[in-house]
Amino acid sequence: VVSNWFSIQRATNASFTSGLSTFNVVLPECTVQTGCARTYTDSIPTNASTLYYRVMAQNTVGAGDGRQDVPRNPVDGSYGALLSSSLAPADVAKLMPNLVGYANVTASSAYSGTATASAIASITSATPMNFGSLAVGATKVMAVTVTNTGILPLSFPSAASITGTGYTISANTCTVTAGRTAGIQVASGASCTISVTATSAANLGTLSIPNNDPLHNPLVVEMTTTGIVPLVSLPASLDFGSALKGSTSAGKTVTLSNTGTAPLTLSAITVPAQFALGTGSTCGITATTKTVTAGASCNINLVFKPTAVGVISGNLSITDNDHGVTSSVQVVTLTGTGVATAQPLLNGALSALPPATVSLSWTPSSSVAGQTDSFQVKRGVAAANGNCPATYTNLGTATTLLTATDATVAAGTTYCYQVVATAATVVTNSTVFSVAVPLGPLPPTLLTSNFINATSVNIGWTPGIVVPINPAATGFRLQQCSGTAATGTCAAKGAGWATVADVAANVTSYTVTNLTANASYLFRVEAFNPVTSAWLTSTAVAQPLAAAYSVTSAVSATAVAATTQTLSATNIGVNVLTNSLPAGAAGRTVTNVSAVTHTGGGTTPATAAVSVTTAGAVSMVLTSPVTTVTTPTATGNNARQESKRGTYTFTYTVTYGGVTSSPATVTIKVN
């Protein structure tokens, strides 16, 4: 089907939802479809920026259009108007079987792609606009031409503007027309101009031209001028950080550079309060002015001198002829933070063991980089009520360390300490630390020694009485005289003593081990607190005694012919508490006596029952199992005597002070 009319749509957005208009256009049918083109001229609405178009092909035929030899209607291009004169109704029914009546039929294509129309602002003069070099007082005018290379009229909804110093718009035909909201319109292919005047104070700038070109709004033209003028280059700000109140910070430098092409004249430099010019500045004002040649620089050295705590700021002002403007003022913002003078936080402690020593340490409450304090420790003696004094005396010399030790304190005295931090000319005392040095404790009493075993003894003592002036001991120290009591050469409070152990104040005895059995040792005990100590004036001689010894009797028992035979302590000669034992065994008891073992006695050995008295004496009853006495044996004795001969053994232990020894063996021989 060949199209014989068209639907054309126009909108102000690409989705055809805004400003939509539809035009139906009848055009002659192409006799040859390939390469056939159609055109349509639209009337553009006022103030349009960009318009969007699309086309739909339409074909409307009458019921008799199946015959191609019937002439077309010259008005609308269809055949429907000639239907009645060219075909009978029966013929129509044959061509279009389901068609009732003579209505036309229209077929529609999809919409075409989208075409756009807009205004295009184009610069036809040189860009950027380079005004070249201008001496002080000189001006130059350059024009920029704006051409509409688009389809729609080019309009200017607002006036052109300039950024940058030293430029002005001196003429403009691209202006907004008074009374019209859309501004003046430049037709397609037409142009307008804007003239700009530059002075020697100009450097870089831009000309901005608002318009309705969707791709170049605003239209921006760069401008450049090389003025033969001085140009100042300075930092915007300078931060000094923190400095102690009342001190002077380290110096910092502001560098002023003349980046222009003419000499820069400095006429004044003004420094804000709490800042000051430092030494070595090269921008100082000599007489009334100072000149900085083109391309040169000078330095302004500054220091921060806070008189208050907190953030402090002010403006460094420099009066000159920047950009060739007399009495131009440049500003650099100076900032710093005043910090309260460091007040050390003081701590201390009294030594845990004598001799009395006070250890001090402190931490500055604030610190400032590059500013180091020295510290002086001071000491004073508190009043009887514990109040610290008004004045202190120096303890040693000043130091940069954060610790100190005082070993010159006396018992029964309360001391107060301060640390003085010195920064510049400001001196601040630290917090106060006070400590009371107590008197020493009273000495312990009633030193005792108790047997434990062959190599150990237990030393006991009674703590001294606690009175208000003499506080309780915080611990006890047990010492042993070198060597044994027989060989030791230790004075009561002199040399030759070695510490065995330091124990807590709630401990009143200590077991000493690894001694030699049966030797005597000398001990003493000291009560102490952090200040001083008190020795027990008496000493104790301790003797580690063996708990039990293995004993062999003399060959003093002779077997008799009777069935039973009692061997008394006199016969055997054994006492398990005294034989081979040193003196001092009182209080020990014999325990765990075992059954007797008999070796020898021939084929029918006798049995034995042993008994031990509380004093340790040993006796034994021998019983022979022989009932018939036979001829004497080869030794000349009868069978009962023979059965009693041999070696009898048993074991026992000794208990003392709740401690039981290891078993010892008793051996008794019967002949």
C-alpha cells in the first residue's frame, strides 16, 4: 500500500509529551517509490529552544480502489469519491467481501525516527580573546561575533556578564530587548556582536553569554591580558599551632612574591595583636616604602605571642600597588592557639622496704611541640596538723626528667612535695603530693625453735605490741648466722647475718630447710615497715634432730633352753629415742612398731614379740616352737636354743610436733 497522506507531530521534548502539535498533510503519491522524497515547511513558535519532529505514513482508499485504472480524486488523492461512477455494488462486494457500504479504509505506519531543530550559537571571532600586553593606564577593545548556525532563532534570555578584574562590556548587540521576556532574536544565519574593553589591571577573565542553544548555554569566551603591572602572590593563611600562654613561639615566614611585570611598592605592613615581626624579615619598610622588583620576593618573619588561652586569629595587612592600584591592601590570616602553661600532675609513693625512700613522678598536663620544660622538685615539712607549708626548698637541681627520688626523709615526719615547671618566663607549680613517714615498729619477742626433722627446724616469734606512736610492722625478716652456732661469729646487730626470708606481717613462724642433722644454728628476727626496722634482741639456737635412727644391738643376748625367753632392755641395750641421738629428744613418741622378722633358727625358728616403752627402751619375748628336746646339736645346745638363735628385725617411726618420721630399722642379734 502506498501512502497518500502524512501525520506530522511536533513537540518540545524528545518523548513527545510536552508542547505536542499534530499536522495532517496530503501530498501527491510518488509514481516511483525508491528515492521519492517529501518536504514540509513548519511555522516555528515564538521562543522555541529545541523542537522535535516525527512522521507517520497514512493511506486511505475507497472501496473500489482495487481497480487501478480509475482516476484518483485530485483533492485528497483517494479513489473513494469516484466509487459510484466506476463500480457497481456487486463489484465492490467481490473486491472486499466483508465491506458494508462505501466507507474509506485507512492504513497507518509506525512513527518514524526523531528529527530536531534548534538554534546554534557560534563564535566566529578569535577565541580566547587575547588583549596582549597593556601598560598601566592603557586600554584595548576587542569584539566577539555570535552567529546563529542553527535552524531556530537564537535568543538571549538575560544579559551577558564578565568574570575577572579589569574587563568591561563596552558595546552589545546581543542584548535582551526591553519588554520581551525572550530577549532579542537572531535569525538562522544572522549574527550579533559584543565588545569588551580591557585595562592593564586585567589578567584572566571570561565573557558569559546566556542563550537558547541547548548545547552552548551559556556561551563562554575566555579572555587574557598581560598587564605591565605588579602582581602580589601571598599565602591566604598561616597557622602557628599551639604555644604556651606568655611564651613566644618559634618563627614562621610569609613569602611575598611579585609575579607581575612591573615593580611592586610596599608602603605599610600591619601585624595583628598577639603576633609580632620576628628577626630577619626582608620585607621591612625602609623610610616610607620598599620596592620588590618584578619576579623577586621578600620574607616577613613572624612569631606568635599569646596572652590568652584559646584560638587567636588576626589579619596581617600589606599595603602596596598590586595590579597597579595605589593603596591596594593584601591580607594573610594568622591563627594560633594559646595553651595554659603546663601544670605537672604529681604522684609519689613511699618505699615498701627500709630505708625509707620517696619516689616521685609527674606528667605535664599539656605539651607544646618544640618547647621543652625543665622541672625543679621542691620539698617542705608539714605542720603537726598535716597542712603543707607556704614555702618549699629546692630538692636537688632542675631536671628535664619526669622522675625523682628523695632518700633523706626521717621517720615520724610528714613531707609535702611540689614540682615547678618553667616555660619561657612563666612558672607554674604542680599539684601537691604529701606523704607521712611513720616510725619504725616495735621488735618481736619470744623467739622459739622447734624440731621438724633431721634437716629442718621451725623458728617462731611473737609480734611487738602496736602503740599509737609505733605502728604495726608491715613484715618480718628472718636471718641466720653464717655457719653453725659453734662456728658462727655474728654480733647481735652486726655483720655475718644472711637473710633467710621476708614474710608478711601476719606470718609468725618459718620453717628453715636444708640444714645439717644434729648441728646447732643461730637465728634472729626483724620487724620492719617502709621506714625502718627493729631487731629482736635475743637469738634462738635451733638444732635439727633426726626423727628415727636404725639401731643394731650389741651381741649380748644368749639363747636359753626354755620354751620362752624374755630379753630385757638391759639384755638388748637398745633405746630408739636415745641410742645415737643427741640431747633434746623430749616430747617425741615411738609409733608404728612393726612385727618382728626372724632369720636363722634352723628348721623351726622361734617367734618374737617386741615392746617399746614411752621412753624408747626395747624389750622382746622369744618363743620356741620346739616341743621335744632332742640330743644337743653339733654346737652343744638343745633344739630350743638353736631355734632362738639368729637376727630379729622390726621397724618403727617417731612422731614429734604432729610430724611423723620415715621408718627406721632396729636389728637385734641372739647367740
